[in-house]
Amino acid sequence: MAKPWATLGIDLHLEPAGPGLRRGLTDALREAVRTGRLTPGTRLPSSRALAADLGIARNTVADAYADLVAEGWLTARQGSGTRVADRAVVPPADTAPRPRAPARPAHDLRPGSPDLASFPRAEWLRAARRALTAALNEALGYGDPRGRPELRGALADYLARARGVRADPERVLVCGGVAHGLTLLAAVLRARGVHTVAVESYGLHVHRDLLAAAGLRTVPLPLDAQGTDPDVPPGTGAVLLTPAHQFPLGMTLHPDRRAAVVDWARRTGGLVLEDDYDGEFRYDRQPVGALQGLDPDRVVHLGTASKSLAPGLRLAWMVLPPGLADDLTATRGGMDTSGVLDQLTLAEFLTSGAYDRHVRSARLRYRRRRDALVAHVAAHAPEVRVTGIAAGLHAVLRLPPGTEQSVVRAAAWQGLGLHGLSVFRHPDATADPVDAVVVGYGTPPDHAWAGALEALCRTLP
């Protein structure tokens, strides 16, 4: 039977070696401190607990501690135990220097993230408590590889109500982000014999890279004044679109073209991959329903909580056509890779109405930021045209020809994180290049927005 004190204390990995236990233990502790494995201030186990863990006499541990206290490696005070001394530690000569992290911009206007300071911490915590209290014990196991049924059911109801998606919980698959979902889809498409995916002329290179890593070639679709033209080249097996709010240009896919791309999928047996990344945020127009509602059998709907809540949750979802769910489940290895507790919490957040309240509040706050952006640019740079502002968390500032790179350089001098539109252009796009910058107005916290606007306007021609 274990002694009561054997369950107390903290774990410490040591491998004493040498001619004697005391010397071996002393050398092992000194080396752990000297190399930085035990950092200054780290509390060590009591002599009783460490002796029990190592199977040696308590006096041996006490003597080793005393030796290192005398040498200055450790400190020992009544009531606070034995700790690693706060002293400069010189790393071994063969330790490679760590690369320095890039400096963060004073104001981050790069698109892709919401205002993380506005994450509803209190409401999320209350939802987490309710969800964990109500959760069955089996919910904490490995579970369904498609995701928790509570979340799949809540998502099916919400997407049907808010986005016009025809969703069956059995065809909803929870994943760790849209990029994760695309990775799974790319593997399934490749296994089904697809070699080419059509994408928009402007979009995230990360998504194109994921498709390429799976062995799929991407070809850009034509672009004109009405946005993406779904004139899909022959031999294409799938089309990746952001139809509700094109990223990054910001327009909505024309109704005729929505119908045309669905007709292409029906006619050829191809798939449409609909990235509905910020579909909840619209300001000056009626909400545009999800493309999936036109044909659930040919459209894969991808959504995420990254823009509405926070990307750190790593929660996204796919609503899949019949027959695709089994292939995707097999591709992910039969295991749910998203955190169960966050899934249960999001399910409670959705069903309790907290998600709707948060989205409505965020929509109002982001609209005020967008209006301030439009007003500041109009006052300080009348030659710059602000477009793509009817929805989403970013705007496109159209610049005079030949000025994009100079504006991006000026932004760096102002401490602004800012992307030019050319960053998002497909290498094979045929449309004429446009000089512009993409301003993400969701990222800065409220208190920093005015300063970010002033710095931005100082960079514009």
C-alpha cells in the first residue's frame, strides 16, 4: 500500500549517475539547472517526495539540496520550499540561438481575424459550465469521428435558420478549421480521380497550397465587373468559391452565376466547395443565402467560428453531400480531432441564443468601424475608392495605378500590418492587375481603432 505522502508533491525527471547516489543526484540537478531545463523560480519536490520517487534515502536528497544551495544553484526558505535560484544561466556552447520572433505591428490591419478582445468570455464560460454539467460521461470519450452529435444537431438547426443551408446532422462533420476541412476534401477528391480544382482569381494562397499539397492543380476562373465568372475549364472536378462575400474583393456572386455554377456541377458530376467564412456579417443588404441551398447534393458548405468568435477555438464544420461523409470520416482516421469540451460549449452557445446575441452585437460594432474607415478615407484621400464593404470584416481600398507597393512600404514605416491586393492574386490569373490594399477592420481592439485609422490615412496617396 502506498504511503499517503507518495501522492503529494510534483514530478521531476532525473537520472542520477556516478560513483555515489549523493554525487550523482547533485550532478543531475546541477546539470538540469545549468542547461535551463529547470528555469529560475521553479519549485522542486520536497526531499521526502523526491526520495520516494527515486527510491533512495531522504537524507541523500536533503544533502544534495544543501550542496546546491551552498553553491548558489538553489534557494531554500522556510515555508516556500526549495527553488531554482534566480541567476543568469549560460547555455552550453553548442546550443543554437533561437530565431527572434518577428516584431508585431503597432496596428494589425491584415484581414482574417476578428477583434479577439471582444470574445464573449463570460457568456462562453457560462455556456461551458452548463454544457459540462449536462454532458454524459461517454461524451468525454473518443466519440463519433464526425464530431459531437450535440454540436452537429445545433449547427444543422442554426445553419438552416440563419444561412438557408439544408443540413442533416448526419451529414455535418466538425473539423479543426476550414483549412483542415479543405485538406480532408482534397485527399478525397484526389482519391476519386480529380486532378484539377478551379479557384477564384483572388483568394487565399494557403488554400491553394493545401490543394497543391494533395496533388491537385488549381486554375483561376475569369474575373470581370460582376465578379467571378464560373466558366469552368473542361476536366475540372471541383470549384472552390466564396460566393456570399468574395475574399478579398468583397462582392457577392451574381444570382445568374450562382445558378450557373450549380448547373455545371449537376451536368458534369463535379463538386462546388462553398467557403462561407464570414456569412453572418452583412451591413447594407439583405443576407445572401448559402449556395448549398440550391443543390445540397452537389455543394459542400464550409463554415467556421474563426470570424464570429475566435480562430483559436479551431472549430469549423462541413455540410456534405450524400456519400461524401463516409469518405471524409475514413480519411480523418476515424477519430474526432476537435476538442470535445469546446464542441459541447459551442452547441450550448448556439442553442441558448448566446451565439445570435454575440453576432448581432459584433455586427453593429464592425459596421461602426467600417463607417469610420469610409469617412476617414474620403476626408484624407479622396482619390482612393473603398469597395467590398457591404459585408464581412475587411474592405478593399482601390489605389491610383502603380501605388500599391509604395503604400505597403509606407504602412510598414507607420507600424501597420497591411496586405496589398497582389498578395492574394493567383499566379495564373488573366484579369488585369488592380492596385489596392486590403484593410481588415475586425482585428484591432476598439480602443486602438482611431489610431489605426490615422496611421492608415498617413500612408495613402
